[in-house]
Amino acid sequence: MNGKTLMIARGALIAAMYAAVTLIFLPVSYGPVQFRISEALTLLPCLWPEAIPGLFAGCLIANLIGGMGPWDVILGSAATLSAGVLTYLAPNRILAASAPVAVNALIVGWYLSFLTNMPVYLSVLYVACGEAVACYALGLPLIRFLEHIESIKTVKNK
């Protein structure tokens, strides 16, 4: 498989995984207190730039199917796209994990407060907490594991 085909396939796979994981865990993926396990995937741009459009497409699909309406589809997907770009540009893994936490807490937390009649500070806090667990407790180990797999493949190919 050539490089461009691999990138397209990987981006599509990331989109499918994000949407599927979000929808499988639907009861905790949406609402004012949410824990999107799929947000662990938002660290994938650290490894592959094609993860950025993949994450955006996956979030868009998940929000179209199970989201909280147009606000979630537009702003939630835009937040994921922005977080993906910032994650890709981050100089280290800790800052990379901070990007989705900050972006989603501010953007998603803000509009969820209005959709759910919850105080903004609480909504931002709840989204930040769920996002932090997904990114730091799940995403960082996922990245380490994938880097390990990549290094094994590189050694075997030499």
C-alpha cells in the first residue's frame, strides 16, 4: 500500500472508530456531564496528521446521529477539528493532551450550559474533567502503546 493510500485508510479508520466508540457508549457520550471515551483518540495527531480529518469526520458523524442538535454538530465538530490541529502542533505529549481538554471544555462546555440550563462554570468543569480523563488516562497510554508497536514494526522491517 502506498503512503497516500495508507494515510487515507488510516484517517477513515480513525473516523469510524471515533464514531463507533462514541455511539457504543452513548449514555455517557452526550449531555452536561459527559465522558467520551472516544476522545482518547484525539491524541492520534501526535503520530499521524491524517488523524485530524479523521477525528473531525468521526465527531461529525457521531454528533449527527446521537448529538444534541445543530450546536453539537457544528460547534462540537469544530472543537474536535481545532483540538486535533493544536494536538498536532504541540511540542510534547502533555501539551498535546491539554489541547482537547481546553478546547472542548471552553467550546462544548459553553454551548452545553445553554442547551441544558446549567451554569457555565459547572458545564465547563464537567466537560474538562471528562476530557482530562479521556486524554490523560486513556489517550496518553494509547499513544505510548502505538509508538511501541510502530517501533517494533520498524525493527522488524530492517
